[in-house]
Amino acid sequence: MGRQQTLGKFFDMP
Amino acid sequence: CSKEGIMLQGMDEFHISLVEFFLSKRSFESYALCHDLCMSLPIDSLATVLKKANDDDVCTLKAGHKAKVLTVAIETRDQPWLVSKHDVPFIDLGSEYLVISRIPYDAKITVWSTRFARLAHELHQLSGSLDIQIIHEGARFTALDEGSGKKGCFIFRRAKVVDEYRDSEDDEPAGAIIHEFHRYFHKATSLRVSTKYLVHASKRAPLSSKVSVLMKEDQPLLVQYDFYEGVLKFYIAPRIAD
């Protein structure tokens, strides 16, 4: 399945 | 809300998928705006209010400069004296609109959205994640059920002649055609994503007969529906191998 990443790694989340 | 139109953004609680929906001002009967406005709204409340309107009712959305609510007026088209008004209070999300910088994607394919929805649904039955590979000759969507060892695979071959592509669903050729595949291909790319989020994204097929999948190595997958009034984008964070 692999490890799920979150969008925080890619986008500049406030 | 800006002078171009309305842009909506929402994210799931696990921060895996972000949806961005742009509706151009040309899709409204009238559109007036004094200055840009950013509102945070509970999507459930907004959906509940909008569902009260019938397909041919007139909906008017209003919010003032320092307003704390969005007012939705629903009017029956042939009985303009029948108006219902609903307030949707703003919520504090502690953040404003998220600006997503544009990145150069390595590969883009465009396929029939109904076919894409079937693919997502069927591979979701098999596994919680799937691999998407785009190479020069086409694209491959693969899912593996680790328990039973069953493997599902959808292959899209690149159209030999772009003219084979037809703009009506009734004319769908026997083989899935990838429209303008060559124009957006820079290098072979693969990504692994959760099938659950792909199913969510694929359910928007009624918006447009075509859907585009854009990929760049180790970047969120972008699933995009373009239509006359705007664009709907789903960004899905990838999985990485253990």
C-alpha cells in the first residue's frame, strides 16, 4: 500500500 | 469572490485531498462585487440550503463588506413573490485562501470521464491504492489485491491520430483515446495514490465528458475537469513505498 503523505509536505499550509 | 468569479476550496480532515472549484462570473445571471471577499463556510450548512432550491429556481447569494453571514435567497422563477431566505453563518477556519503555485507537470492525459469513473470504482474494489504510470505510448492504472494476488489494470493507448478523438460521448471509439497526449508529455512518470480519493474525484464525471490527469514525480496527483463555466481540480497527495 505504501505510506500516505499529506498535502502539507507540498503546499504552504497556513 | 473576485472580479473573475467564485473560487471554492475545501480539504478533507486528513489533508490528503484538496478540491478547488472555480465558477466564472459568466455562469451567473448577474454578478456584482465591490471588492474581493473571502468567506469560510461550513459546507454541510451551505449544501443543506442550496438543496432547498429546485433546478429552475433563482438563487441569489449576498454578503456585505463586514458580514458574518452569507444570505441565500431562493425564488421560484414563475412566482417571483415566493422567496425564502436562509443565512449561512461564517466560521473561523484560522486560515485564508490557500494559493497553490503552478508547477510544470511531466505528463498529462485526457480521457473520457465516464471511463475514468469506472476505472476508479473497479480498482477500488480490489485495493486501497493504485499505481498510475504514464509513458510515451500511453497510460496504465494498476491495482493489486495483496490478499488474493488479483491484479487489475486499465491501459490507455496514445491516439495515433488526434483526429480520432470525437467530441461526443455517443461517438466514443472502441479503444480509449488519449487526446493531445503528446502535447503534454515530457518524461515517464508514475505515482501511487489511494483509490478512495480517486473515486471521490471521479464522481464529478457529470460536469464534463473529459477529465485530465496531470502528474509530476513526487508531487500531488491533479485530476481536472474543464468545462465552459469554470474548472474543478482535485489535488491528491501520493503514497510512497514502505
